[in-house]
Amino acid sequence: MPIHPPRNSPTRKVGIFEYKVFEFLRCLQDNCSEEKLTAKAENVKTAMLKLLKARLATMKSYSTEDESKEQQELRIKINNQIVQWRSISYAEIEQYCLKNYTS
């Protein structure tokens, strides 16, 4: 019997993603070098891709007949987000972080 019950959401991945965004925004605020900013932006991108893949993994059912229409639409939406985040540029990552994580 496992000590911790299985989770229904990728809680740890969300925390990691938010921390990577925090690091990136902090680096922007501190006027870090371009190399460091690019590395932090890549970390944000990687963390988001891992988060999206974890969301896909938590929605998997044992058979495709068990999927409802809403689950199928959500799976398509997450797959589209994965494609979008794979090809995102540094400027788009910066804009996303500033828009969604600053007040």
C-alpha cells in the first residue's frame, strides 16, 4: 500500500513551472545577461511542456471507449498547446510570463 494516494492533477509540475517563471521574471528584473535570460526562458518552456504532458497522462483512461466527448476535446486542446509551446520564441515566453504572472 503506497504511503501517498495517487494524485488526480500534476501538482508538483505546476509548482516547478511557477518556480521557473519566478526565476525568469527575477532575472528580467535584475537585468541579467542575454545568455542567462535565454537559459531561464528555455527552463520555462521545458517546465510547461512537462506540465502539459503530465496533464495528458493524468487524463488517460484504460480504454478509449471510456473517454467522454469533453475528455476528447480537452486532449485535443492540450495537444495543441504542446505543439504551440514547442515552437514558442523567447519574446513570446517573456510576454506570456509578464502578462500572466505580474500584477
